[in-house]
Amino acid sequence: MEFFKQLLSPDFMPHGVCYLWDPRMVWLHVISDGLIALSYYCIPVILVYFIYKNREIPFNRIFWMFGIFILACGTTHLMEIWNIWHGSYLLAGVIKAVTAVISLVTATMLIPLVPKVISLPGRMHLQKENLKLEQEIAEHKRSGAALEGPLRRQITIGFMVAVLLTIFLGFASWRNARLASDDADWVAHSYAVMDRIELTSKHVIEVETSARTFALTGQRPVLAHYEIAKGTIAQDESMLRLLTVDNSNQQRRLKALDPQVHAALDFAESMVAKQQQTHVASSARDISETERLMDAVRATTEEMRAEEMRLLSQRTQNTEAGRRLTSFIIVVGIFIGTALLAVARLAVNREIDASVLARAQVGILNAELEQRVEQRTAALQSEIAERGAAEAAAKENLATSTAALKELADQKFALDQHAIVAVTDVQGTITYVNDKFCTISQYSKDELIGQNHRILNSGYHSNEFFQQMYHTIAKGKVWHGEIKNRAKDGSFYWVDTTIVPTLSTEGKPRQYVAIRADITERKRAEEAVKESLAATEAALTELADQKFALDQHAIVAVTDVRGAITYVNDKFCSISKFSKDELIGQNHRILNSSYHPKEFFQQMYASIANGKVWHGEIKNRAKDGSIYWVDTTIVPFMSREGKPRQYVAIRADITERKQAEAALHDSQERFRLLLDGVKDYAIYMLDPEGHVISWNAGAARLKGYRNEEILGKHFSCFYTPEDRETDKPSRELQESLSKGRFEEQSQ
């Protein structure tokens, strides 16, 4: 009973199961091997019964040998079931060796019997046939009277089997349903833990963000969010402890998380207190320390979340496996029950029909006996002649088979020279490898024979990859794909693999032949291409980010070598008042304000046509007729031949600056006209450092200097010692300039 409990457990995984199997495949093999073993054990019983009823049959020892051989074959199938859970490969090998010896002895005994059987006297054969007919007649006479008892026994046994099957299916379905319910509860529990982890992380981040915002800005309303989030963290941690009390790993991580959270909270509290006390924003060092503490909290919560995701995946798979097993058991039970009913119905009808037919034929057989004896005699003579012809044909077939075997051997030799070849049984155990397999895997044949292909698993492929492969070959279909394996020294190699299932007479796989080609170098060249593509994609992403930033900052346009616009960004359309459809394909002449001379643009085009960057200020006209100024940089992009293939123009709006400059210039001109009207006084215009930037005609007349002699020079250069003594305001101005106070006084 304990064994069946283990078999029904969804967590039970056999010891020798290949990593690419799923539980349904395991039970498919167990049930199949069990039925084959049961059939093999039934055949010797039938042979013994047959010999017991026909003791006069010659060469009955060969039947005993056949019985022993079949019993040994059934035992090998039982060992296949045993090895799935216990892996006793030595015992299995011994049993297979014993089976091989028995099969050889049986074949050896059978060969010399062939000519003896062929040469049996015709009369003896005729006598045996006559005796068989007489026994058949007697058996039919007895069958009518003895029909009712065996029929009742068969019906009773059939009903007992059906009842037991129903009880077993009900128990298995109930147990799997209960296990599936338990797994579903665990899945819901995992979701609850992940939600609580996410909520805890969210509250800690909200505390840190609110504290940092308050520390930087001093805004009081932020403290409300800070206090609310801070008050919920203790409750979050308590709920996490309660939810993960059954998981020691999560409890250990929670113990590590608690001081990390408190450290982050304490530091956030210190930043808040500092802002409240000093009203000074936090330094970059405080912000960096906050990030460090939060990174530790995020790392621990991410580990807890990953653990729950792993448990969730495992529990979800268990739930799905339980559902599938329940469905499988129910379907199998329905099929078996239906089959049993059908068999029972057929058996009853057959026995009834046989009884009726036997009674009708008893009278007919006596009359036909003499006629059948004569026919048997004639048939025996014809059979002897046919057997002679069959012996000649058999010799000819033997010669043909020998030639075919030689051709197959030659083809196998050529295949071994070209490809990597291995053969496995239906459980995935390696039964043959060629030299090229040993060379590439770096294992010897002794190290590989009897092992599973797991010995070469590189861990690169997922379980689903191998499950799909096994499902294909288990259905008798050829599978083709590329597999990454690990050699004995730890190095990796790729093989292009074709697996061909060899089918038995029942149409089921009895072994798998795998033919591989080494494609390691080719895979390395694919990998190199992938790395190059990844680097290119990263560069394109970076360029896209830079382009986005440029479009947000500047006015951008692209033209071809003929000056036709091929691209404009939104800022270009905004300042020019044209839409993109109105600009694409047009020349930049559409924006010409006629302010600049032709030589201005000729010089610009000459520079960029020679591959040089041009920079300058351009006055343009928008669609509505308004004028705007742009500070422009035009960059030519060159082709491989060293000639421009397009021009990228990046502009900045300087309209306001140009307007301010024009206004300043107008003011200076008006001021100069005003100064020139005062001829009896010397009036100067100085910069903050005391340098002359303008003066009136009176100053020129009184001092006797020309404009080019005084402009840009320091004010003190134009006063003599006598001027400094007699002109008090000038003397005070001179002292202010010498002490650097002029700018302050002028303000």
C-alpha cells in the first residue's frame, strides 16, 4: 500500500528518469513494460499446459526452452520498471546476459531440429492429424456440457475486475483532486506573499522619496505622505513574517531586510530633522547615502520576490501535473472499463455461439472424418514436395541476405567515418557509440555505455526543449535540431542532430539512433553575429536618445546635397510656422528674408561643399511674414568617396537677443547725437572698468584728441596733473577708479 501511495504522489520523481521526460511519459513506459511482462509470463503457462495435454508431441524440450526464454524476456521488462526508481543497472545487465545465453541455447537447439521436422514420415504426420481430429470431436462433445460452468466463472471474474478498477480510479481521482486543491492554495499563498513584498517595498520607497523631497524643498505637505507611509511599514513586516513563517529562506531574508529598512528609515528621519532644524537642503552626499541604503532594501526584496516566483512556478507546475494525471487516470479508466465490457460481451457471445456450433458440428464431423483423412494424405505428399522447393529457396534467400548484410556493414562503416553516431534504448540509456562520438565528447566507450545522455547536458537548453524532442521520437517520428553539449573536460560543443526511432513489430519505438554533425565553429560564427547585432542595436538606441534630446533642445533640419529639405523637427515647424508636409522637399529659399547678400550664402555653400562645418547667424522669414534670427551650425556628412551626401543644420533661436542688440544700438546712436549737441562740456561714456567707450565733440575739442586715440583707453590717461588738482569731480572719479569702486558707484 505504501508503494502505491508513493506512485500516486505528484512530487514523486523516479530515480532513473531522464531529465527530458515528464511524469506522463514515465507512466506510459511503466504501464507498457508491465503489460508486456504480464503477457510474457502468460505464454509459458500456455506452453506448459499445451505440452501437458499433448505429451506425445516430439521435441517437447524445445517448448521448455522457449518457455524459459520468454520468462527471461519478461523479467528484463520488469527490471526496466525497477530501474526507473532504483537504477540497479548491474542486476539488469546480469539478467540481460542470462537472457542472451538462454536465447543462444534455444537457437542452437532449434537449428538441428529443422531438418528432423522436415523429414518426419508422412504417415506419422497423418496419424497425428487423425488423432487430433478425433480429440477435437471428443472435445466438442464435452464442450457442450461444460459450457455453463466456465462461462459463469468468466462473468464473475469480469465483474470483480470492473469493481476493483472502479474503486482504484475513484481513489486515485480523489487523491489527485485533493493534492491539486492543496497546490492551488499554495499558489494563492505565493501571490499574497509577493503582493505584501511589493507593498512593503512601495512604502519604504515612499518614505525615502517623501523624506528626500522635504529635505530638498522644505515643503510641509510632503511630511503627511512621509508619516503615513512610515506608519504602515511595521505592519507590512509583521504580515510578511506571518506569511513566510513556513519558509526558512524567506525568514532569513526577512531578518536581513529588517535592519536595512530601519537604517533607511533612520537616515530619512535624520534628513527630515535636519531640514526642520536648519532649513538647509540635503547635500549630494546625503542623497548618495539614501540611494545606497535603498539599493540594499531593493536587493533583499528582489531576492524575496524571486524566491516566491520560483515557488509559484513550482507549485503551478505541480497543480497542472495533478490535473493532467487526474484526467489521464479518468480517461484510462473509461477506456479500460469500456474495453472490459466489450471483451466480456464478446466472450459471452462467443461461448454461446461456440456451444451452438459445436452441437451442430458433432454429427457432421463424423461423416467428414474419412474424407478429411484422404485429403490430408494427398496434402502431405504435396507438402513434402513444397518443402523441398522451400529449402532451395531458403538457400537462395540466405545468399541474398548475406550480400545485403555486407552492404549494410559497408554503409555503417562509411557512416561511422563521416558522422557522430549513438544508439539508446527507449529509456535513454546509451547502448552504442562510435569513435567520433568518443572523440568529440572526450569520454571512452566504457564511460558512455550504460549511461544516460544527461552525462553530456550543458544546461543550455530548457526542459521544454527536450520534452518536445522526446514527444516527437516517442511517437515514432524523426526529430531534427541543434544541441549544445558539454564534453568531459567541461568544454562546450554544438551538434546538428537527427534522431531516428526504430520501431518494433507492434509499431512502438524499441531504440533510437542519433546521427550528429559537429557545428561548433558555425555556431561560434552565429554567436559573433549576434554580439555584433547587439552592439549595433545599443549604438542605435544611444543615437536615438541623443537625437531625441537634440530635438527637444534645438531647431534641426536635414537637406540633401542639392539643398532640398529631407527632415525637420517640431521646433523647426514651430518657429517657421510651416508644417512638415509644406517643408519636406522644398529648398531653404522658402525661408529667405532677403536680408543677407548672395555672397553670404555663396560663402556658406562653398564651406559645406568642401566638407567644412559652417557657423553663423541667419535672418529668416516665417510663413506669416514675421522675421526671426537663428544661430546656425551646418555639418556636412561625407560619403565613402569623401563627398558630402547630406547636410545637418542645428539652429538656436536668437531673435530676442538680436532685437535687444538693435534696441541698444539705437539707444547709443540717440545718446551720441544728444552728446554731440553739448559743445561746451567734455562728456565721456565709460565701461565699468573706466575705459572710454564714447565721448562727445566737446571732449575732443577741449582735450585735443581724436576718436581713435581715446576710445578703449582708461579714463585716467587723459587727465594731466593740473587737471587732477583743479578739477575736484574728476579727482574723485580718478580715486574711485583706482580703488575699483567705480562700478559700484555707477550702479
